[in-house]
Amino acid sequence: MSDQNLSAVLWDMDGTLIDSEKLWTVALNELAAQLGGALSQAARDAMVGSNVDRTMRILFAEVGKLPEPAAMAEGAAWLDNRAGELFEDGLEWRPGAREALVAVREAGFATALVTSTERRLTEVALATIGREFFDVTVCGDEVDGQNKPLPEPYRRAARLLGVDPRDCVAVEDSPTGAESAVAAGCTVLVVPSETAVPPGERRVLRESLVGVDAALLAELIEAEAA
């Protein structure tokens, strides 16, 4: 591999920067109950990091409903509104997340937010996170259906920043997100939240973002290039 230096840091949102997965769980359990069923932990784990369409397909299969487009669209709209209510009530930072964002920004690196959450809810979350931390944002409804675990979300973020994905560190919390970032060519710092993430190629696992700064992330790229 050719010499590499850190060009940008690409941040996932739910479960990585903010402790929002538990809010999604509340909304998903409520929707499952409305549909006459219940959400198992295995199904919930499979949804972590996924876009709305994949989430709804898993949910409908879980409660024994046919994935009829109109019914899924209605469910997705309800889920979006309910999650929005929960987001507006308040979002908590994941440990060390805000400090890591500040450190990377102060070091002068380009940054992107790369999330499976759709734009409307992302904008609600950005009121807590702070738009100033990101040069670009890529949301789940902005990748032409090529959502995580496909590589397009991270590739799109890199294109918007004008950098090579191989020179980027992605920060993720889920198997779906880690798979997307690795497929795009990124090195991935994985801090699991709701579900375990197996080790693998170009993945570095860490218990939290506490103590993470630009120097540590640059070391990950340098180690991959060695």
C-alpha cells in the first residue's frame, strides 16, 4: 500500500456520537405493539445502523405482517414522527464523543457526518451535536437507496470532501456501519453501543471515545499503511 496520511474523519451518528439507539428502541417497540406483535432483541440488533426501508422490512417480518408498500410507508411515517418527538425531548452524548469531535476539529481535519438516519431527524439531532463540527453531512435518504452496509454513504462523504476513502478514518458503533466503511476503503474505529461488532479487516475496536483525538486517529491510518 502507498504512503497514507489522515485526510478526514467520517463520523456515524446514532450510537456513536449520541445515545439515540435507546430512543429508536422505544419508538420501534411502540410501533411493533401497534402492529400486533413484539420486537425481539435479535431483530432489534439487526436494525442497528440500518436505513428506514430495511428496518421496516425487518419489523414487518418480525410481527408477521406482509411488507405491503402502503403499510410500510405508513409505519415509516409514524416511526419518523415518534422518533422526532423523542429526539426533541433531549439527546445525550456518548462518552467522550463531544471531546473527540472538538479535538479533531481543532486539529484542522476535514469531517463528515455519515448516518442512516434521514435528513429531517438528522437536522433535529444536529441541534444537539452542533453543525459546526462537520464540513458535510450524508443522510440515509441521500444515497439513492445504497445505504449501509453498502459502501456508498462513506464513498459519497469522501467525494464531497475531495479525499480518498483510504485516507479516512470512519468512527462507527455497529456491524452494519463498520461493514459499509470497510467496503468503502476506510480504516474504522469501532466503539460498539447496542450490539457487538466482530473484529475484522481495517477495524480497530475500542470501548469508548474517551481519550480519542486526532493523533490517535492518524496513527490508525499510519498503521494500516505500514
